[in-house]
Amino acid sequence: MKAPYHEIGIVNTREMFRKAMEGGYAVPAYNFNNMEQLQAIIVGCVESRSPVILQVSKGARDYANQTLLRYMAMGAVQMAREMDSRIPITLHLDHGDSFELCKSCIQSGFSSVMIDGSHLPYEENIKLTKQVVDYANPYDVSVEGELGVLAGIEDEVSSEVSHYTDPKQVQDFVDRTGVHSLAISIGTSHGAYKFKLKPGEAVPPLRFDILREVEKRLPGFPIVLHGASSVLQKYVAMINAYGGNLQGAAGVPEEQLREAARSAVCKINIDTDGRMVVTAVVRRILAENPGEFDPRKYLGPARKELMEVIKHKNTNVLGSAGRY
């Protein structure tokens, strides 16, 4: 059965993850909502020679329009090739919440989908995840499942309380669903407020003990970290300096993410950082130039700043730079 995504020029995650696990790095999964973010991601990954997963939430798909999104992805691939780059590019649905949404994305050209049944009772999560896997397999589309619940708010994903992944469940879940990768909860969180810290208090470390136990029970299996933005304080300060209010926003320290990337974690999701970089630069430019009304004059510099942050993350955090 011919997969619709082949027409776009993208790939699924199978080979991408195999190389990442062998090389001790993680593939970046960057969320985007508009053209400028997409341009920054592609140029940043081409210039740092990193594989990339272009990640789209349900809300972003609705915002961009599914037909336009398909051609944006096609244009992104062509843009990379015209820059003489052969980096592998995946188009991935982030936090799909239904079989129907995953099916629609597969038919419109996604090469990878996530079905998030983590909020459901265990057996219902298995049933839903297997339904998506059974549909995706004939199209050679990768499927990511999730065990454990992350706290925080980002797009439609919302939870007040986190639940760590139970390592005793992971092998049964993978065996019964057939998923190709598994997102686990080890202390990351969605949104800009990943941790509620008191003044002077340090960010708690990720639960690497859970990660190590999952690795033992699923040797050689691709593991995914969601909610892994570092909430870079430079941009928190810039947003606050130009009229914003992000007091106490804190994320996952970059050194902890680098440690995770050396393990079975071969995909790390980054959304909030991209939003914050763009917002910070736009706020600064409009505050300093209150008469400006040309979107290119503030979105262009925001795009350039995001591109530099992406190159930094690929090189110094995920270890994916220079792999292609």
C-alpha cells in the first residue's frame, strides 16, 4: 500500500531512531504553528546537519489548515534539498487524541503519529493505541504511544497532576499494542511553568531511575520525552522586560536533557521554547519601535533568533548536530 507521505519526500522515524540510539543522541521534535517557525526549524537543522521531526499538534493543524499544512511540509523538504541537504525529515502528529484524527493525518501525508491514551484506563489505552497501530502499519507510518501523564498545559494537552510511568507496565504495553516508540513520564511537564519553585529553589532532577528501569525492560526500544523545553531564562527575562508576565517560569535544565539523550531517549519534544523565543523578540521590537506595522520587520528577526536557538539545542543539548 502506497503511503501518502512519500509524495511529500518525508520519512518515518524507524531509521532515524535506530541511528540516534546507536550514536547516543536524540532527534529534535520541534513544534511549529506558522511559516516563520517552520523556516527557522529547517534552516537551523540544515545548517547544523541534524535530522528533524516537524511536529504538529491538533490545534496547530486546525490553525494552519490541513491542506495548506501538507504543502508547507512539502515546501520545507524542497527548501532543505535546495540547500543541498539530505537530512531526514519527519512530519509527526503530536498528542493525537482520537483514532479518527490519526487516520486523517496519515491520509493527508503525515509519516508519524502519536496517539495519546495516557489519560485513559490502562486497558483502554492499549485498545486505542493498537487500533491506530493496526491502521498505520500498512502505510509504513510510525506510531508513538504514551504511558504516564505529564502535568502542565500546552495546546489541548492539560493535566493538573502528573503520574510517573510504571516500568512494570511498559513491556506489556509495547507487546500488546505494537507501538514503534513510547513516551514516558519521568518529571518533564508541558508549558512554561514546568516546576513551581520557591525563590532560590533548584529544579528537581528528572527521574533517571525510572528511565533506567524502562531501558532494562525494553532494551533497544525508542523512548520519547515530552515537555522537554528548558524555558530559557534569557527569553523569560526579555518577555517580562517588554510588558509580559511570566514570573517563575522554569523548565528542564539542558544538562539533564543531554544526559537523557545519551540513553534510550531518541526523541525529545520542544515546543514552549520556540514559542517563547518568537514572543520575546516580537515584544522587544514592537516596544522599541511602536510605529512598526510590517510583520516582516518583527517576524523576520524572531525567525533568525529561533534558528540560532535550534542550532544551539541540536549541538549542545540533543547531540544531533553533524549526524548527516
